[in-house]
Amino acid sequence: MKEKIEQLREELNNHNYNYYVLGVPTISDIEFDALMKELETLEKQYPEFFDPLSPTQRVGSDLTEKGVKVKHARPMLSLSNSYSFEDVVAFSNRVKETIKEDTIEYNVELKLDGISISVIYENGRLLQALTRGDGEQGEDVTSSVKAISSIPLKLRSGNKIPERIEVRGEIILPWKRFKEINEERARVGEELFANPRNTVSGTIKQYSPALVAHRKPEAYMYYIYADDASFLPQSISERIKLLHSLGFKTESHGKVCRSTDEILEFIKHWESKRDDLPFATDGIVIKVDEIRQQEELGLTAKSPKWAIAYKYPAERKESKLIGVEFQVGRTGTVTPVGIMDPLHLSGTIVRRASLHNADYIKSMDLRLGDIVAIEKGGEIIPKIVGVRTDLRNDGATSPIVFPSNCPECGTPLVRKEDVAAIYCPNSTECPPQIINSIEHFCSRKALNINIGPETIKELYGKGMVKDASDLYTLTPMHLIQLKGFKERSALKLYDSIKDSASTPYHRVLYALGIPQVGETTAKLLAQKFKSLDNLSIQTTDSLCEVEGIGEIVAGSIRGYFQEERHTSFINRLKAAGLKLEAETTSEQTITSNKLDGMTFVVSGTFSSHSRDEIKELITQNGGKVASSISSKTSKVIAGENMGPQKLEKANQLNIPIISEDDFLSLIH
């Protein structure tokens, strides 16, 4: 019977390889499922033949320890970025200055936009998978990676495989699957994901094999290490072929270029064609192909000298502005949203873009009927960046008129002196303000209650909740009355609400939605004032002693606690058992004091870490995070699309601006 079980495992592994790596299925889904069912039955009957790498074990227990850090055997360096053809030519010239040979070949490939991964095999069997992390150590995500069908649990090879090899690559979410997931979320009223990169990163770091298997990310591998160097070919292009033969999916559009002109032609070709790809890509990776030449070029502390990443500029397209909607946010701010003729931009269909405020509309002289230029900030958020006034036909355009009354509740709108935003002051009765405040309270960075916006709207519309504290009065019998809810889904939401009562104090403080108090400020306040009661009695002067808090923020905090409805709301939260004071032990583990005495502001989007991860690294190493730049700021960590106001303020105060790689070098 052992032979039969092994035969079925081998057969299923071959079918997985044919389907997920070669893209050529050899049996139907029904036949595959039948084989899998047969294997599952035999493994239950003969548990003595259990193998953790059996095809039946790709989706195992969700009970995995989260966030375990493991040191990389070899640092996972990042690549230097370039943004112009001149940068690419300069890179090629630097290579030629060191490698004084007639022939230098480059392996040029698409830069996939996902999460970097390192997978380790021992004796041909998957042992461990790590994220890039900070380059020196990553998070153990083995359970998640085992659920990715394009990553083999056992290597395919007719040759002897070294005892230990390490394979590196990128986990991505194809556009088709990303759109299907968002359609699923839209049907149940959940917030849509912004882009495939963030979605796949969040999926892997949920440490849930079942979730990974459902969302179906894919992995493309591009590099291999082995303790036995004789096993490895002596060029990148040949090593990619080796990876494919071992059972890995590899990116098929790359090529070997023999001149700088060939590299530039490859870049030009894919700039216009990348929207046709089944996955997101934000650039081109250029590597010296010969390993011998790579070794001669060497490394810097941050990146290899033999490789560079060319990043495409943000894609810009034009469309017609056909309408404007005015949306009321959680704090009452009224935001104009431009409605445009649909266009395909950076892999998604774009119909809407924020117009920010009345001053922004005026400064751009925007009019209905204008042809506007649109980009995606960080390839995520659509924004209008220009107006084609040369195409304007005065008879076909009209001014955009900002309403004088709230479009939702009819209350006269207000604009404070020296503030761009126009807002509705009716925070107690304006429906979208109340609904959005409940959504904020339930959000992942706040109480992390597993509830969608449509469910919140229904609860509010039926009078079952008037504010977020009412959530804690709901029972499964209440919830089962909601549209689409059955006993299981009602119990799931009920448990999520109940579990949220154990949320740490600083996140509860953030969840209150005090104007001007974001996630970072809430953490700083919680560190200084150990309970909500203590925070509520502080003076403006004592609040201003906290890093990054000035008189405006202090005034907002004091104003919040002076309103009776807010103190009543907090009392109801207290009665529900929420944590309104800090734990006696620190909620943040300090791993070093390398950043002791330093205060950082983080702005922009980053290639290797999210903003939250960078902030966590700062506090783990003894530093402080501030939300705004002041004379007390030590450094600004800037990614792509850094906020222009922060950039201007940093330059005014001569605050050093450093990159993600510069920051990582400070803590290593």
C-alpha cells in the first residue's frame, strides 16, 4: 500500500507541475480531484505513511506561529533603482570599466510587482520559506508558501540534487485572480483591495494556508544558490533554465542582451506592452549574466554592483471629466470626486479620481467637459495631474460649482480660516459621518472587526446601531436578521466583535477617530498617558510635550473630551470591556537601541516594506515615529511619491532625507 500511496503522490505532483508551471493540464479538474480524494482516503487509512509534503498537505492547519523572524543564510539585498535611460547607460559604463572584456552579456527580465521570497530545500524537499524582511532576517511563512501550487514541495530532477539549495523569487497575484477576489468582496460589501502587490503581501502574512489556497497566488523564481557550486551553471540565463527543470515557474519574457542598445529596446518594448501581461510589473531588472563577471564586480553594503532595476514612470492617460460627486467623510470633510469616461490605467479600469478640495479645482481651472490627464500615485491611487486647456471648447465645458449645503443631510457647509477643506459640522446626525466613523472603528488598524461597509450601512439603516459602541450590544439573533446572514456568518461576526474587546489600548485610542490623531499619534499618546482617563484631563501644554503634537492637535484632543457625547461613548466602551489603559508590560518589543534618541517621519511608498513595517522597525530599534516634520525630526525616510508638503518642509528645516536602503543600513 505504501507503493500505491507514493505513486498517487508522484502522479499528483506531476499534474500540478503540468498545470501550474507549464500551463498545459493533462487531465480534467474532475479527474484530478478524484485522484486527490483517493490519496486522502488512503492516507487516513494508513497514517503510518504520513508525509508532510504530500499534495494533500498543501493546505494544512492555520495554527501557525505568526511573525517568527529567521536570519537569512545570505543577505537578500535590494537592487539600485534607475528612472532614466541615462541611468541605464551609466550602469553599463560602470560595468565595462571594471570588466575589461569584449563580451559582456546581460540577463534582462520583467520586474514583477509582488513579495520577495526565499525557499530552502533539503534533500530535494521543501524545508522553509522566508520573506525578504529587512534583508538580514525575514519572517517564516512556510505554511503559507506550501499552499502555493506553483512552488514544488519536492524538486523534480533526474540528477543528484545538493543536500541544501536556496531558491529566490517573487510571489504575485495575477490580474485575473485579483479582479475575481475584488468581485467576491464587492458582493459581500467588503472594502476592495487597492492592488495585487498589497493583496498578495497581506495574504502571505496572514499565515493562513486555506486563505492562500483560496486566493491562488503564483510564484516566479529567478535565482538559485547551492552549497555544491558544481551543481550550478555559470550564468543567470542557464540557472533560470535549471530552475524550470527542477519544477519551478520562471518568467518567460526575459532575454540575454549583448549591448546597451538592446537593453534600451527591451525597456521600450515592454513599456507599451506591459498592460497586456497577466500580472503587474513596474520595471525591468538588468543583471550581468556571467557569474564570474558578477563576482568580479562585487557588492555594496546595500545592493549588488552587477544588477540594476529600471522603474517605469507612472503611466499617464487622458479622459473626459463628465461629472463630479461630493462625498462626505468621517470627519465631515466634503471631497469632490471626478467622474470620467472609463479608461484602462496600470492594469485596472479607472472611472473616478479625487479632486481633493475647492482650492485644487480652482488652481487647475478644472471644468466639466475638460480632457484631463490621469496618473496613479505609486500605481495605486488615480489622480488628475493636468488639464488639456488647448482642447477646451468653451461651449462644451462648464464650471464646477461646490455645494453650499451638505449633499447628505442639508446642513450649511463650513470652511475654517486657513484650511482648504470644506466640511459638514453635523457630526451627530449626518449619516455618512456616522457610518464612516463606525467603519474606521472596525478597520484593521483599529479594532479589526471582520465586518463590511454594506453590513454597517444596513445595521445603521435599521436602527440597530447608532454608533460603534452599539456593536457590543448585538447578539447572533440580531445579526441573523441581516441580508445574506445565516447562523454561521452571524456567529462569526459576533465572535469578531467579542474578540475585539482585547484590542490594545493604543489601537482603541486610534479607533475613537479623534480629529488629527492618526495611528502614529495614538501610539505616542498611549506611551505617554497610560490610560484614556489620564489623557482626557491633560492640558494643552502637557499634550504639546509629546513628540509631533502641536497646539492644533492638542486643541483637537481637548475638544474631543470636552463633548458630553464623546465621554458617554467612551463610558459605553468601558462597560463593554474594552481596554482603555495600557498593559503593564510594553506592547512593543525593543530589539536594539541603534536608533535611540532619533525621531523619524516616514513618507511615500517603498519597494521592500510597507510604511507600517518601516515604522515597526524604527520602534523596535529604539527610535520614535512622528506623523509630521518639525525641528525635532532627525531624518525623513522617503519612498516614491513622497508628499510634496513634507518634502518642502524637510528642505526648509534642512532635515536629512534618506531612502529605504539608507534606513536599513542604520539598523544593521
